[in-house]
Amino acid sequence: MPAKTTNIIKRIVDMVLTVLLLFLMAFQVTGNKLHEWLGIAMTVTLILHHILNRKWYKAVFKGKYSPYRIAMTAVNTLILAAIALTALSGMSMSGHAVPFMYGLINVMTARTLHLAMSYWSFILMGVHIGLHMKAMIAKLPKNGKIIFKVILTGVSGVGLWLFLKNGIINYITFRTHFAFLDYTTAKWLVILQNLAMLMFFVLAGYVLSEVTQLVNTYTDADSDRP
């Protein structure tokens, strides 16, 4: 398959993953049955994503590890672990998509694990997107980049406020077994709120990429000195 075609497919898969993620984190919008099937779709799409990016795995033990590469590898590894645990715990509570896996893990344990790991997956996927953001906006004109960063920062501020307001810290620290969802909020607004929260972690990933690449620049400069 030509490299250009492969890159187009990668971008489409990435967009599908982002949309699926936003809806998976909106249980009050989808309901239980659709949530389960979206989870299956997410798992299949992620497998495709990793197949398309298999060259990354082949290079894991090759070459020099810069600060940026260390950050990217760590985030990718953590995402794999979080998503695997999210899928396993979700399937252990399934009553529709894969009911034959129900009870594979104790249901109460699975519920707590699923809640925490789903939000960790959400956070890490946002950071992962942010680590790639510099390359994604590279072709924008200078003013376009400035406008993008201003919008991203503004939306991220709202996202951080929503993250704290909704008590998600309690979910990712295993302090609660149940998510407290607001079923009175309009469905479209729930999706936008999830997007705002995701953007905060995209910004965090973008800042991490800038810092690690800056460190790498200074490190290379020091190594070139006599």
C-alpha cells in the first residue's frame, strides 16, 4: 500500500478513535447497550491503529532515546495497559456485547477498575494526541498556529474546571465505585464537555512535547561542545 494512502487511513482511524472516545465517556448519552458496542468498536479500531503503526514497535529497542522519545514511549505503554484493563473489566460486566465474559472478574472489582481505567485511558489518549500536536499543526501559517494555541488554551481552561467540578479525581484514584452522571444536561453539551476536558490533556501533552524537545536541544548542544 502506498505511504500516502496509509497515512490517510491512519488519520481516518485516529479521528474515528477520538469520536468513539468522546461517546464512550458519555454514558448518559449512549445508555448501557450502545456503550458496550461502542467499546467493542473502540477495541477493534485500536487493534487496527496498532497494526497500522506496527513500525513503532519494531523500533522500540533501536536507536537513542531522547527525552521526547522517552515521554512518548512511557505514555504509549501506559495507554496500552489502561485500555487493556478497561476492555477486560468492561467485558466482565457485559450483558449485551459479550455476555459470555460476564463475571470473568468480580463485578464490584470490575466496576471500580473500569471506572478508573476508562478515565486514565481518556487522560492518556489526550496526552498522546498532544505529543503529536506539533507535527499536526506544522503546516499552519504562523498566525494560524497562534490562533490555534489561544483557542486550545481557552478551551483547556474550561476542561480543567469541568474535570475538577465533576470529581473525576475521585474516579482515577479508586475512591468511588460509581460515576455520578448528570442526565439533565443536553446530550450535545455532554459531548462538548468531554471534548473540552480532552483538550486540557491535549494541551498538557503539547506542553510536554515542547519541554522534552527543548531539553533534547540543550542536551545535543552541550554534547557538541569541545
